[in-house]
Amino acid sequence: MRQKLVAGNWKMHGSLQSNRILLGRVRDELDGWQGAEVSVCVPAPYLAQAQSMLSGSSIAWGAQNVSKHASGAYTGEVSASMLLDFDCRHVLIGHSERRALYGESDHAAAAKFAAAVAAGLVPVLCVGETLHEREAGVTEAVIARQIDAVLDKAGIAAFGRAVVAYEPVWAIGTGRTATPEQAQAVHAFIRNRLRERDALVAENQVILYGGSVKATNAAELFSQPDIDGGLVGGASLVAEEFIAICRAARP
Ligand code: 13P
């Protein structure tokens, strides 16, 4: 039985003051929630705050990016061991904003994924097609390319210590959610892709849906057989929305 996971991706939002209120509400309402694992991926400067406010609770935290390098002359980069110093559990890898705005290739995402797994972090590998790609009928080819790049670099066993998030780019921050059927179809495709390498890893693989998840659509999305929770952007910044989305995830 796969454990459901709901992870918030705060993106570049927050302040010490607003985070204190948000993290406090999330902790007070969701500490001990048995329905799903809950995690928040915060901007790197706020990892210490997440650590101090969430330590000892059942809520995990993580980062939104990591270097593929262990250390060295890489100005502005943050290594996996630094994230571990702040007890991070998760790190987002290959989010579409990083791919589109910062030129992160499949190859770069694969290297970061491998570095995260090697260090003991749980990477959340984000994959997804653009609207143009969906309309051109190449959704599965794009997802396969993104997954295969990581499989080839890190190996199938590494997926056993990772999470995959399907985030159709056209659904991110647009209010236009994939229908449960559209999302389920791609999730099943991803699981089958992994099954070709290892049936057990595929069966246990947690695959999240991301893209305009809200309290009003979460339960229906999460009830699909291959959707194991959500990666939540905008709604993770609103305590009551995020709490309701987490409560919509149950075994
Ligand atoms: P929204 O939930 O704001 O659409 O963002 C999704 C996302 O990018 C999560 O990583």
C-alpha cells in the first residue's frame, strides 16, 4: 500500500512573519494526521525556520532545488549536505519553472536527482508537458524522455527512494486543472514506464499530481488509482486551503 503524500511548493513566496503564521497553522492542524504524509518545500533561507517550527512534528520539510555538486566554487548554489544540515527530507528536482526559466535540461535534472538520492534526500522529480506538446499529441513522448533521462543516470533502484510528480505545465498557476481522467492516464503511463524496469519499484512508486490543486478538486484527483497525492503551489500558501487539501488525501 502506497502512503499518500501532499507536498507544498511555496516557490519564491514568504517572509519570516507570514511563514510563522502559516507553519504554525499547518503544524497545529496536521501534526499526527494519518491520512497522508505532509511536507512543505520552502525557499532555502527559510529552512532553519521550518526546522525549528516543525521538528518533533509529523510534518516534513524540504527545498526547491539542489546542486549536483557536493561542494566547491559554485557561487549561489546549495548542496545536498547543506539541506541535510537543516533536516530536509524532500527536494524538488526539475520543476517546470526551473526547466523553462533557468534552462535546466533533462540531463541536469538527472544529475541533481542522483546527487539528492546519494546524500539521502528524497527527490521529488517533476515532469510534465506544455500545452503545445499536449496539443501536438506528444505528451507521453515528453514524459518518457524526462523519466528515462533520470532512469539512465540514477537507475531504477533510486526511484525506490524518490517521488515523482506529474505537473502538466498548462495547469500550473493557471486555475486550469487536468481532469482526474487526464491526470490518471499520465500517472498510469509513468507507472508502466517504471514497471518495464522493475515491477516492485513501480508498484510502490508515489506519483503526485500538481497543477492548480485546490480544496475543491483534491479529493477527486486523489481518488484515482495511480494518483498518490499532490504537489501544491498557490494553495499551499493559504493555511486553510492547504490543510483541506491534506485532509482530502487518505489511504
Ligand atoms: P499551482 O498549484 O499554483 O498550480 O502550482 C503547481 C506547482 O507548480 C507545484 O509545484
